[in-house]
Amino acid sequence: MTITDAPGTATRPAKPLRIGPIEVDVPVVLAPMAGITNMAYRRLCREYGAGLYVCEMITSRALVERTPVSMQLIQHHESETPRSIQLYGVEPNTVAEAATILVGEDRADHIDLNFGCPVPKVTRKGGGAALPWKLDLFKDLVTKTVRAAGDVPVTVKMRKGIDGDHLTYLDAARIARDAGVAAVSLHARTANEHYSGHADWSAIATLKEAITDIPVLGNGDIWSAADALRMVDETGCDGVVVGRGCLGRPWLFGDLAAAFRGEGLRYMPSLGEVADGFRRHAELLVEFFGSEDQGCRDIRKHVAWYFKGYPIGGDVRSGLSMASTLQEIDDLLGQLDRDAPYPGADAEGPRGRAGHPKRTALPDRWLESRDVDAEFRKVLAAAELHHSGG
């Protein structure tokens, strides 16, 4: 991998990130992303850098019922430590039971709780980013999960709130801290904003001013190591959570590790080096799924992200998006000009779907009160469905 010095971007070495008994050398966390942060991708990112790598969101009820998919998703490779799993749920006892399974069967060293998902089929049931609006429900869920987890640290990932008129992050962070969580992460957008516009980093600074006794992590619009350093400098947060910025760029974690160690080195991969990373990802997916066909199908969604800005040609691009075997992938990658240099800005910046602001789908009359009435508590269990989001 081509590595270059980036003058002026080094900073003083950052402090390690402490999450309960866990110490992470560099204060960087891979955000859980549905369909992305499976074992294969986590292993690949670790090969380039350092940090805490969280698996994709696991539905608590599915874990309690031990569905084949959930049991596969919570697997960790022997090289992965610490093992980090994110749980989603709306019924406190079910989420606590899922945590009991993870801890009792020694399947996780860290549990994160998802209160940031803006997907309509999640929020219309009161889950994800909608849930912190109900303070009693939020407190009950977090408290029971922390108790069930015992010595395994629990963290919370959330958004600013539902919209600008219904912000929840400060109340939720205080409740979570008092319940015993080890850290809080803030995606500095509301649920209504989804991934559109620009993250409001000032909210991260406000949260850090309010919460001083546990780490506060910032999330949103980190596309480069320079962005991560700037977020820490501007907000005072204790670390960063990186999601869409690493899509097709697992080496970003190498950049981040170097930056937080005070080094100016950055990855600027040639086309051949990108092809090697893509091929390695496909190989790991095949191993993870135990199926060449499934692994090669899964890598298809990564094609545009890996080769953003590089001259690979329409035929090769479309071929990689249809390949079903590693040999097909090898044949297509063999047609590339491996010496084509890093294209600079064309390969950088935002990636993934930003979308547009939209009104968050919520349960009927959800915003009328900050408490959950007895009738709604009866239907919470029905909301524990198999959803994606983060």
C-alpha cells in the first residue's frame, strides 16, 4: 500500500479510549452498519488500522430466539478483540435477556445499544432514534441492560433527537450515565435529517460540556483523518465513530491510527492496491458466509465505493457488480491498470446515500408525552422485528 506523508496534519498523540475495563489504543470506533460491518469487514479494517470494531446491529428478540442469522452475525474471528456487539430493541426485558445471553455465553466484551436508527419501520414502532423521547422507557431499557451485562461495559449510540423541536440527546445522555453506561456516542443529526446535510458538531461539543465523567464520542461527516482530528479539536470529544466514511476505504483506519498517534502518514492507494483490498474483502466474505456465491454477491454493493474516482471502465465495473465467483473477480481485476495512481479528491469525500430530510415515522400520538402509557407497553414486544439501520 502506498503511504505518503501529509505535512501539517500530525497532532499530539491522543489518549487511549477507555470504555469500562477496555482500553483502545486509538480513540476510533467503527460504527455498526447493517449489511456492512460483519466479521469479514471488521477483520479487513483491523488489518489496516486500530480501534474498536462493532458488529452490525442485532435485533434482541432474534438473538433471544437464536435465529440462524443472528447467531451467525454475533460470531467473531479469533483475531478480534475486544468483541463488540450492538443490540437493538424496544422492550426492556427482551434487550436485557439478549445481553444476558451475550455475557453468559462469553460472546461479547462490549455491548452497544442502538438509539440512532432513523429507518421508518423501526421508528414507527417507537424504536431507534424515536425511543429516547420516552424517558421512562429509555431509562428502564438502559438500566436493565446494564444490570444484565454485569462487568461487560454497555454504551449508548444516539442521535440529537427526532427533529429540531424534539431534541433528546442531553436528557438521554444524563439518564444513560446515571444508569451506569461506560460511554455515549452522538450522531450529530436528528432522525428527520437521516444522513442529509451536514452533521451539527456543535451538539457534540454541548454534550461533552454536559457529560464529563464518561467518554463522549462524536459521529457524523468524518470522511478523512483530518476530519477526525478537527472534530476532536472543535468539540473536545474523547473519540470518533466512523461510519460511511470507511465504505470502500478500510485503510481509513490506518490513516486514523496514524493521525491519533501524532504521525502524518496517509494511505494513497494505487488502483492495483485498491483492487487487492477489494479482492481480500471478497475472500473474507466467502469465508464468513461459507459460500462463494453468497460472498461474491455480497461484495457487489461495495464496488462503487472501492473504485470511486478510479479509471476502471464501465465493462469492468458492471462485471464486478455481477460476478459470482472469485475467479470471475480475479479475471476482471486483471484487466485493470494496476499502476494508475491515487486520483486525489475524486476518491475522497462523502460516500453512501445521503438522502433528503423527511418526517420521522412515529407511533400514533408519540410526541404528546415523554412517558409510555400502559397500553403502549403491551405492544412493545411486537415491535421487536428484524430490522436494519444504525
